[in-house]
Amino acid sequence: MKIFWTTLMAYILCVWSCSAKQSDRRVDISKQTKPDNQVDTVDEQTEEPASETRDEVTLPDFAFSMDEVKSLGPIFEEQLSESLEESDDGQFQDVELRIEGLINRALEAPDLQPGRQMKVVIQENDFPGANTLINILTIRSATLSSNFDNKSRLAVLCHEIGHTARNHSDKYTDKVIESGGDPYNRFSQMPDFTSYQQATLSGTTYTHDSERYKKVIATWENFSKDLSEFKQRQEFEADIIGAAICGKMGMDAATYHASIITFLKKAYDIASGDSSSSSEPEDFQLELESQERVDLYYRTLFAIKSHPSNEERDLQLKEVESALDGYWDADAPFYEEFLDLDIDI
Ligand SMILES: [Zn+2]
């Protein structure tokens, strides 16, 4: 059980580091212009696999209705194409250029105007996923392992471009400001949290107390509910816009739907390692460095639930698939070309 918890923690921390990076960057550029930067991906699968079948899953009320999906067009808001320096050691340059070339050619298609130029960076990482900062699309190397095929990879890229196209990161930042600022800062002042921290941290040792944790996590979930729902709705929207973008590239909605869900499920399996059991780990102890302690409390134990469950995303896409088919251009060449790309690493 400890393996599950520590694996999950490592995974979430990795995800956080990606988000933190983009968040920091956002502050730098926000004064210069209006960026279309963006958060994460189809990544943080912090929820357990649901035991129920899809028929038993009910969409949350902040998911998109069919009418909303139909009114989402025009797909893109006006974009600014910016180029940013990104550290990249060139290890995967060949693969990066192959993906970048095709994606950028696809984004020049008239239906995807005004379009943009994306820079693709592959980051060495054992956990699959991607994120986008303005026009830099970072793909974790595990996404290009033999666990995944090009259909799933393309669906993930379209989802990411969907985040960018709707300026999700900016909108989330505005939402945080609107709701009173950094939720972690505010939560850390609450007596429930401070007493939990006092009880579980001794020097550099964190001692997990599941009973105590259950009570505090309930407080946190209530506290962060608005922000969580806001983020989860952005994920639904990125799935929907992603379907439209992939559709314009030549991938039909049903294939997009199946491909992204396949990716999500495999990514979850990889992230959760050998544990398939419970989300309630037994009590354990962890020795943590200073930054790790901060990450543990604020990014892992009390993380914003940023993604709907895989089952909810599956159901949302299923429910609006007929509307998404309206974006499908069966003659667009890019989908077939992407399937032929040799990008395994
Ligand atoms: Zn996403």
C-alpha cells in the first residue's frame, strides 16, 4: 500500500512541477500581452478507478450540455503566436520536429485559422501526459513509449491544443483571483489544516493518520469545490474542443473518443503502479526534505481535483459525440499522416 501512495505522490508532484512552471511563467508574461497559455493535460488521475460501470455514472451538473457543445464554435478565440525560449537538450529533437511539422501544417488549414505555431518539446518522464504553455506543447516521454499508439497520442495533442485555444490557464488564474487568491494560502490558515499538520509532522517525518486525514480532506474538498469544478469543466471543454480539432485533422469523433479514453485508462494504470486496490492507504511514515513537505501538504494531500473521473469524461464525450461529428473532415490528410509518423522512443 505504501508503494501505491508514494507512487501516486511522485506522480502528482511531477504533474505539479509542470503546472508550477507554467504558472510562474504566466506571471512574467501577463503584463506584456494576452497570452493563450494553458495548463496540463490528460494527466493527473488522482481518483481511483470507479468500480461502477459506465451506465451508472452520472455526469456532474457542470458538464456541458448538447446545446452548449453546439454553440462552442467558432472553435478558436483570437490567438497571439508567441515564441518562447525553452530549455531543451535536443535529445529527442528528431521526434520533436516530426510531430511539430505535422501539427503545425494541420493548424494552418483554413478551418483551424487563425491557427498558431506550436513548438513541441519532449520531456524525459516516466509518467505519460502532456501540457501546453502558450504555444509550447510539452510531451512526457512515456507518452511515446510502446504503451500508446499514435491515435491516442494525437487525441492527447488535440486536447492540449484545446486548452490553449480557450485560454484556460488565464481564465483559471482570473478565477483564483476572483475567489480570493491562492487557495493553499487560505487553507493553510484554517484550524483544521494547522492542527492536522501539527499532528502529522515531526521534524522531517510525516506520519499518515488515515482517520484524521479523512476528516480534513472533507474540509478541503468543500473549501476547494468551486475551483475544482471550474478546472474540471475546463477539462471537459478541452476534450470537446480537442475532438473538434482532431476532427478537422481527419479523425472522426468516435475514434477520438475511444483513443483519449484508452490513453487515460492506461496512464492511470501506469501512475498507480502495482496497486489496484484502495485510495485509503494504511498509515505510514515518510521522510521528506523541506520542499517535499510543502508539496506533500499542498499539492498531494490537499490538491485541487482538477480532472473529472475517466468515467465522467467518457460519458461526456459519448453524450455529445453526434455534435462533435459535425467537425469531422473525412478528407483531411493529417490524421492518416500522423498514424504513419514514427515517433516511438
Ligand atoms: Zn487537460
